[in-house]
Amino acid sequence: MQIQYKFTAVLFLFLALAVSGYAQQTKHHKAILDALNTDVRGKGEVTVYEDESIREVLGRPMAPPRKVYSSRDGAEQYVRMRGFKIQAFAGNNQRTSKNEAYYKQQLINGSFPELETVVLFDSPFWRLRVGNFRSRDEANAVMHEMQRKLPAFGKEMYIVVDEVKIPVQGE
């Protein structure tokens, strides 16, 4: 009896994985089990009986919808999510770090006006973070370009995980 239960669980898992790949390929928004129950010549025959509660769960997005924010002037809408930024400066010298962070921010804004820069203070550290990137590769490419244009920053820059703002139309 227990072997039959394990076999059924494994079969259900296999079908769920197979169906999820198949469902992503279909152009129509059919329910997953409806697609399995559809006769396709030469593909074999599958009949799946399901409980109504399962039908309600399958095919529903798993992640909750993200809250959409607007810029102060209302011109841009974005979502906040986990992503990557370039840390261009970090210092804890009470006398010089604040001025250095803002000075480097001006240099970056002059060379890369399309990138957002943020100076952060988390006692005792002043940090300068640059950009809003979905992937580490995207951040890495921009960081190498920054190192090429601003060689004085050089090895001080590195990529950090942070909350980023991604424009809605780019999502």
C-alpha cells in the first residue's frame, strides 16, 4: 500500500513537472489539466481526474503582485525588488568620508547621467551606490565601463545585493 502511495506521488510530481514545461510552450491560456486531457493524434492518451480545489491552484501566479511606485514628478513608474548595485565608495573617516562620497557622486553623475546614484550613511560608514540592475552580469558590465572611464575609482568598486527600482515598462 505504501509503495503504491509513493508511486502515485512520484507520478503526480512527474506529471506536474512535465505539464509545467508543456503549459509554458502553449500559446493559448488553457488550464494545465485541460491541456493534458486534450487528445493529440500520435501523442498518446492521458486522462487526469482532479479535485476542484486543485484546478483553482494550478496555473495561478505564485508571487504576489508587486506594488508600483511613482517618481516625485509622476513621470516614471517602477517596482522595488531585490537586485544589484555598484558600491563605488565606502568610508568611515569622520572628517573626510562624507565629502568624498558626495564628490565621487558628482564625478559619476557627470560621466554616467543615466545611472541613479545614492549616498547612504549607516553609522559609521558613508557609502555611494550606483545603478539599479536586475542581474549581476548587467551590473558587472556597467562596473567595468565605469572603471574604464574613471580609473581612479578602480578596485574600490564592487557589486552588492540591494533593493533596486526597476521601471514598470522594463519588467
